[in-house]
Amino acid sequence: MDQKKIDRINELARKAKEQELTPEEAEERAQLRAEYVAAFKRNLVASLESIRVVDDDGNKTPLKKRNLQ
């Protein structure tokens, strides 16, 4: 997500504190937030996938996915 979109999210957040957003602005904010959250999740997953656990023998093992349900 580029800085321009993040700035727009922040602009809409400041405006929402001062006055009510128009339906179009509220929809734009929701879409931008969803895009931001998706980008955050992709970056987090990529970071976690690059982590390796090293045991006492020096063997490197990737983290395993867990089902938390």
C-alpha cells in the first residue's frame, strides 16, 4: 500500500472525528482500511514464513502453520 493511500485513510479519520463522513467517504474509508489490513496480513505472513527455528544441533526448521479454531 502506498503512502498516498495511508495519508488518505488518516485524512478521513481526522475528518470523521470533526464531522460525519458522507456515505461516499465512509465507503472509501472502508475500502482503504480493508486494503490496508490485507497488505498488513500479507507482510506478516511473509515475515513469519521466513523465520527458521534452530535446534541444539543447528538444524533449521521453518515454523509450522497451526489451526487455531
